[in-house]
Amino acid sequence: MSPIMRILKKNQPSSRCVYIMIRYMGQQVVAILEMGQWLHALAPDLSSCPSSSP
């Protein structure tokens, strides 16, 4: 067990909630970054000049 989990297992609902929120936010940031990379890789011309398409 990591020390972080050991601390959270002691009755500390506030720190546990913060830990879960941080993990959730991190996953959202990673997903957004991956989506941005996919869009840039699939359509680099759309990101560089979006007004080119009619």
C-alpha cells in the first residue's frame, strides 16, 4: 500500500474526496489532450486554416 492510500484509509472523507476529484480532473485533462492530438493528426489543415472549407 502506498502512503497516500494509507492516509486516506484513516477516516478523512475530505482528503479522500479531494484525491478522487484530482484523479477525475487528471483523466479529463488527459482525454482532452488526446482528443486534440487526434484532431491535429487527422486534420492538420482544419486546425491551421478553418476558413478554407466552404
